[in-house]
Amino acid sequence: MMFFSLLISLLFSTAVGSQEIPLDIRERSLQEVVPAFNPQNSLAANSEQRMPLILEYSWNSELLKQGEKAVKAVHQAFARSGELMEFEAWPAGADSIQRVWVVARWRPKGKAAWRWIDLSLSDEMEKQSIVLPTVQTKEHLIFDDVMAPHRGLYDKPLFGDCVFTQGKGSVVLKAWPEPELRMALRSWLNQHKAVCRSFPRPPVLNGRPKVFHAESDGMTVRWRSLPGRTHTDAVWETEAIKAFQEFPRHLDKDYKLDVQVVAGEVQSHEFGRTWPLFKRKNSAQPNNQIGDLVEYLEARYHALGITTERQVFFWRGIQQYNLIAKIAGTDAQAAPVVIADHMDTAFEEDTFRQTGERVATHGADDNATAVAGLLSIAKTLHKTKIRRPVWLLHLTGEEFPADDLGARHFISELLRRKQKVQAVMVMDMIGYPGKDNNKGFFQISVGESPQSQALGQLAFKTALLDNHKILTPLLRARFSPKTYLHQTDALIFSDLGFPVILFNEWLNEKENWDRPYYHQHDDTSDTLDFDYAVSILKVVIQTVIQISL
């Protein structure tokens, strides 16, 4: 009997977690209740919990100015001008292009007890990308599964972004809990009459959570203990580049067939096997065919003499796969160049709207165009003498609800192995030019680091070579209103400091945003412009070679 009591106690303590609870925070900083962030151990799917900003990679003077505006706006909303107040605030990531600022608590200057910000967001605050703690009273929004029938196609459970408090919020029970504890903690939190205050967690500086403390009279802001270093916004210059003309014969024809096979439109009969039609490719589908697609891709690479590595992990009880095809360079010790796609597909929005059923798209453009592109790169490079290794990275789980899960797993493995990479180049949708695109516009979106900017300059110059007259490159900065990086796996690499760029068609929130076929049942190969797609692919290949020689 004692054994079973001990077992139950152990399971309960494991579910609740190691954080000391309850904790009275009236006179304590919220920094004391923020859980540790260990990206080398695991990175949750974005649909489950937003990753904190890493200040070493994201802090700069513009972000500080945004924070000052946020604190002033909140002060002016509920305090008299000239009244000196203290605030707890910090920058955070968002689904939008720009960063947001969380303003969580306040107290009169010289007073001990902190109080939660209890305001409704005004239009002016929303324009300034200000986030305030939001009390959530509907239990199903906090705890119900992302795939529950009553949820919208892109609805996220709030659990991982909650600070659970008691009473008026003076006692914290659990803050930003691990997503996998969602069901284990549900009844316990209900028993304690916990209240969810939902908002993004504080950022990380030197491996520790960082809550900013500010004093403001509504006109000026004074900070305590700001980060001591900022990254530069300078763009590194790149050397002159040379064109590479030796593309494989029949590249155009082979590429189109590969897109159709990956999109589940054409059945392959290669390597003595009849492969299935790859139609079910959303990572949240228990019967998805991503494992079958991985086997097919492995066979293709092995036929070229290229070694592969599977990364296998589980999410929602479903086996997940990343695949890395490794093209050797002459310098085995050199940091590799990584070219990534995502091989999963979204759920069809039109089908969900009409029937409530979650059916995976064919995904010819999103993202068979990139998966087939990696196969074409393999054909081009496996006999080319390059110095740096090149890794062709097929990621799972970019689409909702996995929401960049494969990229997060891959990055965790890199950090755990202390593996450096020279550059990361992501392809996501390169086959649909958009309306009235006579100049062949396509986008090169850069990550946040100076190395990312240098990589973007190199790719941009490569696209201007004479053999790409069909195209006009558009170079998009990290926070340009016309970037697309924040909608893709490339964002995760950027936020964690990797040098990264994204290649994609002419698509952003200002241009071609309502394009046809996107996440619809008819995202099929007959909607694509293959001359356009192959031209972008050649820019990618030439850029890879510039870096790898």
C-alpha cells in the first residue's frame, strides 16, 4: 500500500513540475516564476507554446524604442501624467512580422506590491504591438486539444502561454507550463480554482529569463539592467560571384515529374517497388504517409550514392521524421551548408469550411516545389567538387498544427551536438508567380543576423546573373512589411541566431496575399509555372555553390 501511495505522489509531483508552488508574487519579480528554457533539450510546437526571444540575437536599439512607447502608452491609459510608476515589461515574438512588447504588471514608485495590468487593449495600443495579460475564463480554450472538432482550423490551446494564479493573482500556481502537462494538470488546476492569465513568456539572456523593469512618468522611461550588447544592422559586403552553367540534362522535365510524385498526383514505380500516392502529408494525421515519403526520398538519394540520416521523434503519439541527405565536401571538418524544405502539407481550408473535415492538401506548390528542388540539387551537386558539405534537409511539421515542429527538433539536435552550420537556406513555395508578374518577381527574405544579411546579398547578386533574365529578385529585410520569413520554418532559425535566408515566390501580406490555391484542395501541379520554379531553383543551386566552394 505504501508503494502505491509513493508512486501516486511521485507521478503527481512529476506532473505538477519542480517549480515551488504556490508562490506569492506580490513583492517578487515575475522573473522568479519563469521556467528554464533549454532549446538543446526540446522546442515545443508553436501551436503549443511560443518560444521566448533570445536577446543575444534579437536585441537592438529599435526594439528598445518600441518598448519605451509601450510603457508610455500603458502609463497614459490608467495613471495621471507625472505620476511615477514602475512596470514589468519585455519584448516577445508574435505571429505578425513585428515584435510585440508585453506590459504585465505595475506598482506606484516606492510601493511594494505589484498589480496586474487590468486594461482592455485600445486600438492605439494594438497599433504599437502591445500585449497585456488576458484573463481567460473559458476552460475549453485553455485545455482542449488543437484538433478538437469544435476548434477552428488554426485555433491554438492557450495552456502553454498561461500564468495560472489564484484569487486576485497574488499567488502563482504554475507559469508557462510545459505543453505535455496539459491534461495531467487540468483537474489539479481546476481544484485550486486557478485563473489563466495568457501572455508570451519573458525572453532569455545568457540562458536565463529576463524581465525588464522600467520607471515612467508617462513622458519619459528609465530602465534598469538592460542588455549590454546589441547586434549591428550593418550589411556585410560579399565578393564577386561567378555563374554555374552545368545543370543536369532534363532538369526541367525531371523536376516537374518529381513535383507531381511528391504531391501525390503521379505514382512512382522506381527501385523495384510501386510506391503509394503520397496524399496524406499533415503531421497531425495519425495515418499520414510522411514515413513512406521519407523511404522514397532515401531511395532516391542512395541511388546517387548520397548518405542519409533520419531524425525520428514522436508528437501527439505519432511518429515524426526529418530526413537529412549529406553530400560530402572535400573538407569534412567544414561547417555544412543546409538547404531545407518542409515535406508536410496543410489542411484544406475550403474542405474544412464546407464539411468540418481535416483533409491534407496535395501541396504541389506548398511545398512539393521545394522537396523536388532538393532532389534536383542532389543531382547537380553529387558530382560537383565542393569544399563544404551540403545537407539537404527535409523537415516535417511546418504546417499547422505542428507549426514548425520539425525545424525545432532539428535545431535542438544541432545545439545538443554543438554542430555549427555555415548557412541555412529555406525554400517554401517557389512555383506560383502571382498575378501580373511579367518581370518574374520572387523574394529573398533574410534573417535577423548580419550573417543572414550577407547571405541575402549573395543570393540577390546571384539572381542578377545573365542566365536568370526571366527573374527579378526582391530582397526583403527581416522586419520589412513585405517579408515572408515569419510565416515559415526560416523564422525559427533566425530567432536562434542562425544565418538564414528564405527563397519563395512573390507572396507577402501586402502583395498576392489572397492568392488562389493556397491551402486549398486544388494546390496541384497544373496551377504552377515550372519555368519560373526551375529558374528560382537554379538561383538556389548557384548560391549554394558560391558558399560551398
